[in-house]
Amino acid sequence: MIPLRRIIVLGMLAAGTTAAAQTTDSLFVRVSGDSISIQDVRAVENCASLFTSALTISHNALTWVQTDTVGPIARCICHFDMEVSIAGLAPGSYLAWVYRDRRKVHHYSSDTMLFIGTIVFTVTTPAGTPEVRAFYQSDCHPTSVTEEAVTLVPAEMSLCNYPNPFNPVTTIEFRVAGGESRSGVGGGQTGSGMGGAGSSWVRLAVYDMLGREVGVLVNEWKRPGMYTVQFDGARLSSGVYCCRLQSEPSGEGVSGPFSEHGAQRILTTMMVLAK
């Protein structure tokens, strides 16, 4: 059994808080056999927040997205502890990315995907039965724990860049998944204001390690296939940057980019700018 590991990451300022109220999230991971639990504790959020979790796996990278489905309705701030437990992982070393998603439709000023941090762990035991569950609770309501079953979804898209490290230009290659749209109809053409059946709204953006967006490279409907785009870091300082690919298929309830009812997929990769 691998002991509990603790990683402190930069705290994110919750909506309506002041700098004095800002604290840090702490990421923990515990590994036992083929099962792991990732804990995100002391997250500063509005006390009206309610969360759902989504977990995507691509090769040995996990992406955990915590979506706030309520938003800043009440005028109070609380600490939230969130956890996702995963059983049945295959042996190997894994990198987990943690994000917190706030939706404009739920009273935030804009859609905001906060990068919380990363954590690394290794599984050595043969895989068992896949199962994922998520939990969260708040110190505003210490006796209540909300639990949900989560599906561990293999990513159907890909993301990489070359060269890496780079100076100052790198080529980012990404694949948009094919298959049926959410309305259950495949094929079709992309319309001017609405994705055709089988297409996806795709957003490709680059962030620094503080979670600040430094560039948006793609933000439009794309049909399934492989695409490349260049990223120029000439105006940026040397360091590590996070490239995030976000995709949502067209279909019922999806009338525009990243709607409330869409089924989003997210992949991330690290890029090193070495000047």
C-alpha cells in the first residue's frame, strides 16, 4: 500500500470572495491495490454550491472535472471537501488532472474552468472490476455527505504537441472523436451557426500554471478527424504550460458552444517552453 501523498496547489479565488478569504486547495491520493482515491480538500466555494463529477481516462492520464451546478446564490463562503474513488485501474503510472467548472447559466458571470492541480500515482496490482464514486461535503453542513456514481469514460479524442520542449513555436495535434451525435444521428455537415450531426464544438486553449488563459487556438464546430494548429510562445516567458482540448458533440439540447445539457470531454497535455 502506497502511503497518502499530499500536494499543495495554488488556491483559486471563489466568486464573491476577497483576497483575504482565499485559501488553498490540497490534493491527496491514496493507493490500495487496484483502487485509488483522490481527495481535493478545503476548496473555497459559495455555500450554495452543488457539485457533480466527471472522470475521463486517456492512456495513463485521468481528468477529473468538478462541475458546480448551482453557483453563487447565497452570500456566504464555505470549505468543501471533494473525493473521487476509482477501483479497477490497470497497472501503471498515472497523472491525474483536477478542474473545477463554473457555468454562466448557474449565475456566474462567465463560464470558468479552474485548473486546480495535478497529482501522480502508480498502480501495481492487476485490474479488478471498474467502479467510480464521487463524494463531497462542506463545513457549512458537516453532517451531510453527497455521493454519486461516476462513469470512467475512455477518451475518444487525442491531444499532443511537437516538439516538446519548444522555442518558441510548437505544433499541436488533436483528434476530434467520431461516432453518433447526441440526437443519435451520424454524419451530416456543419452549419453556419449550429453543428451538423456528428460534429462537435471544439475549444483548444493554453493556460499557465496559475490557471490563467494565455491563448485560444480553436473555438468552433469541427467534424470528426485529425487537426493541427501552431502555438507561438514568443511573447511568453519560459515555463510549463497546460494545453486543454474541450469537445462537446452536437445534438438535442446543444444549440451552441458548451451548453448546459451537453456531454463535454476534456483532454490536457503539458507543454514546456524553453527559451
